[in-house]
Amino acid sequence: MGNASVEAPSPSKKLGLGAVVGIIFFTVSGGAYGLEVLVGTVGAFWALVLVILLPIFWAVPIGLMVAELASAIPENGGYYIWVKRACGDFWGFQEGWWTLCYSVANMAIFPVFFVEYLSYFFPQLRDPSLQMLAVRGLISLAFVLLSLWFNLRGSKTVGANAAANLLLVLFPFIAMSIWGLFKGDWANLALATTMPNHGWIQPSALAAGLAVVIWNYSGWESIATCASEVENPQKNFPRALAISLTIIILSYVLPLLAGFKVSITPSHWGDSSGWPSIAERLGGSWLGWSGAIAALLSVWALYNSQLLCVSYLPSVMAKDGWLPKGISKTSEKTGAPYNALFLISAVTALMSVLSLQKLIVVDMLFYALGLALEFMALITFRETHPNLPRPFRIRLPVWGLVLMSLPPLAIILCVATFSTIGESGSLIQLGIVAFGILAGLGIYQNKRRSISESLLESEVRFA
């Protein structure tokens, strides 16, 4: 299997630092949207604890790993290329396959969120009748198709849109954070930040909470799949990752503190109320409307940025021979991998009918498998290619890299364990992941068998 590459666009069409920051922000975060479910699940105190601590034990190790590997190997395919070169074809294919599985589950969440936030303006969308369910489905389908058209126009269009939407999405949270200095009840905030008022969290609730927070802090490596689209990737990747992490942490913590001054009641925080309602309680109808509009823009930019990044993966895998060659075709005008975009959009539309909680857990479990291989690639490259040029290098020895990889992997193991126990635990998520793993093994073995048979036929004809 040869190394895949995609012809690099001209420098004038490449993504600058601002565009890369915008895309990373929208592949990882998109603002505090989604944290409403967290507060409703684990309560105000534990939500704040998880949001503050997870970057240290989760986002920072992953961000450092991505910065070193992306600066050393800035090629389209990103993590798939890293693992394949470090660990061989077998693990490279599994990395690509598992990433496709969790990416589809992840992207299917956004059409659901879009309809939920749209219901702030049109409350009738919350009606559980079959007629309204059909309307919600049509809106989700329109969302997916419009994003497909947008991505077909090329990465430059998506990057410019992400950079522009960054300020628009952050505005309501900035306004809420400032408004929170003067409005709301400080006693609520004191209650939210005091452990004795909340008690210890149940394992199943902790698993659900961790899954939500991890989801809100995941996706750092996504931009690496289209590395050749980035201007000066060796420098811009590390810079963009550091800037994005700072923006994301502030965009989570400050609005939560402001929102807790309004209410710490779990029922006021949820996927059908959340930030627009909290913003309205804090600053009036104008802030509620701006929050809802920003939520729609955020979900739109999140989905677009992730579709852009994910679409390059099956294209590169097809060039390597693991997927049908037709998937690797790109537009001569925009460079967009149009067949991959069509395929991912179709599967995402079908997956969006599943429940939000199950999608998030399945997403995170598949993500854990791929993440373990990415850390393995980081450590292996340090041992086998110590002199590989690394414009950004983590200042740790190999054993330090091993220790750095343990916290994120342990967190994922907790999610996998606790999501199967307790009253709300379920084995369904693990069953879906197990099926995906077996499917990946079957596809690999079948492809290897086909390759072996082709080589044997060639040898027989030559003889």
C-alpha cells in the first residue's frame, strides 16, 4: 500500500492561522452549547468541576500529541497516516475505520441539536406527534443537504465561514459573562461552587457527564486530515491549538458561572431549554434571541467544519486501496472530495434518527480506540525515528509520553465501564462498538485476501 496524498492547493487558497483557529474551534467546541445536558445530568457543582479539570487531563495531552505529530507529518489523512507509518497497515486501517465510525455518530448529533435550538423560535417543533416528528426529520435532512452543498465549494469557503462565525457565536457568551457581573443571585453561585450542597456523584451519572464533557473537548486532531490545505502547518498547527484551547476553556467556564447566578435547578438546563432560556432569564428577550441565533450558527459551523475534515479521511484511505477508488475523486475546481462528501452526508442523515445520549457514548468509545493508537504512534515515532524533524516537540522523554497518555485513556475507560452499570446503564452502546470493531476486522481481512490473490495471479501469469 503506497502513501496517499492530495495535490496541495496554491498558497493563495490555503488556510491561514485565523481560519485554522476557527475550524479547530468548531471541530472541538463551537461554544458552550451542549453543556446544558451536562448540568441537567450531574448538577451545577460537578458540571463546573468536570469542565475545569478535563482540559488538564484530557485536552492538554491530546493537544500536545497532535501538535507534535501534525508538525512532523503535515499530510492529508492526519492520524490515519501517523498510525499507518508508525504501526503498519493493519493498525492504520483500524484507526481510519474507527475514526469514520465515531465521526458519523458525532456528526449525526448536530442536526438534532439544530432542530432543538430552532424550537426556541418555533415551540411547536417540540410536539411529539408523528406529523411534527416528520417535520423535524425534514429540517434535519435540509440541514445535511445544505452543508453538503457548502462543502462542495471547497475548504477555503468552509474556513472563511468558520472564522467569521467564531465572533458571532461567542458574542452571546461574552454578553452573558459581562451581564452576569451585575445580574442574578450571587447566593446561587455560592451554592453551585460548594461541594457539601451536592454530595458525591453516582457512577452512571458520572459516565454520562464525562461523555458529554469529553465530547465538548474532543476533535483536536480533525484538522490534521487536511494538513496540505493549511498555510505553514509546522508553525500554525501548534499556535492554533494553543489559541483554540484558551478560547474554548473561557467560553465554557465564564458563561456557566453567569448562568448559575440565574438558576442551578437541573430542570432548567437541558437539550430542550438550556442557553437561550438561561440567557433570556439573565439579560432579557434580546439576549435569549441572540443566544438562540448563535446556537444555530454554532451547530451549522460545527457540522461544516467536521464534514470538511472527515471527508478527507475516506478519500485518502481510498487512494491507499482500502476503500473503493471512486471515493478518492476530487473536484478539479475546488479540490473537494465530492464522493466522500456525498457518502458521509448520506450515512449521517440516517444516523441522526438515533437518541442523543447513545450517539454521544458510541462516539466516545470509538474515539477512545483511535486515540490509543494515536498515542501509540507518538511513542513509536519517538523510539524508531528520534531524528525526525519536529518543529514542535513535547519536552518529555519516551517514558514521560507514556505517562502523559494514561489520563485520557483512563477517563475513556471510566466512561466505558460506568455506562454499562447502574440504573441507567446499558450494554447497547458496547454492542454497537463491538459490531463496528468486528466489521473493521472483516473488511481488512477481506481486502488483504484480495490483494494476496491478485499477487498470486500475477506470479502465475509471469511464470
